[in-house]
Amino acid sequence: MSHDPLHIMVDLETFGTTPGAAIASIGAVAFDPRTGVIGPTFYRVVDLGSCAAAGLTFEPSTITWWLRQSEAAREALTEAQACELGHALGWFRMFYIQNCRGRPIWGHGANFDEPILSAAFRAVGVAIPWSYWDARCTRTLFAMAKVKPDRAAGTHHNALDDALAQAHAAIAAYRALGLADATDAAPAPDPAPAEAGRP
């Protein structure tokens, strides 16, 4: 029976595609790809002024791209309770440590979520809680397993909804590749669990 700590699936909504880009929101979910367990979730909308103050950048092409996205996706970026970048990263650091310190952190692309998130940590002087060897790429996993995230279950480009879709797809990929724990593996529950990491 598997007793491994949970992994973390993170998804960022940003205003650029390279490290140093401004972060609009952070969504994450703790999960076990071997057993199908879905654990606590994390979600913060980030105040964009605090990103600019930290020296993060806004790419015009990405701003234009956001204008073409759904109203629901854009509304999620204007939440009244948006918090400063340093506070959002501090809360995410706590979420990671509480749920899976020293375990993999997954992002959708080796050159996107984790590198951009790590650059933001450095920009505000908050210690990155994982090591570089903990980073994992879902694009590689999904290509090997021939699975795709089901974005229809939530709002595409909502960071938490996308993180959940990617966690479920990672679980399916582990099963397809024969990596799931045969004893513990069970379908992941559909309802999103209560959010963790709030003050």
C-alpha cells in the first residue's frame, strides 16, 4: 500500500510566457498520481500593481491574448480580494510545505509554471520551498500516456480549475502507463475539496 506524500499540481495565469512575467493568479492542488487521491487546494488572485513593483513584466501580446479569452476567465483576474505578490507566494510556500515538502511539483510545461513561479519568489525575496530536481512536466507525461486534461469541468484559464484538470489527467496518465498503485488506485472524486492555505 502506498503511503507517499502528496504531489503538488500548480497552474499560473500570467501576463507573459517567460520567467519574470507578472502573475495574475496561482492555483494548485495536492494529489497522489499513484492512488488517485485529490487533496487540499490553493487559489490566490495576485494584485498586478505588486507584480510591477517587484519588477515583473507585462508582455503586450499576452495582454492582447487575455482580451480574447472568456468573460469568466477574465473576471477571475479582477477579484476584489487580490493580494500582494509577496503575500500570495508566502501562502503558497506554506501550502507546499504543509502538503508535500520534498515531493514533486508539477506544471503544464517544463518552461512555464515552475520557472515563472520560481522567478517571482526570487523577485520578492521569498525562499523557494522546493529544489530544482522536484519540478515535473505534465506535457511530457501526457504525451507519453496519450491523455489530455478535461478543461470542460471548469473554467479554462482559471488557475485552480486548470490545476484540478491537470491533476486528474496526471492520475489517468499514471494508470495508462502502469504506474498506479494497484491496491490503492481509485477514481478521483469529482467535487473539488475545501480550499487550504487561507489565513
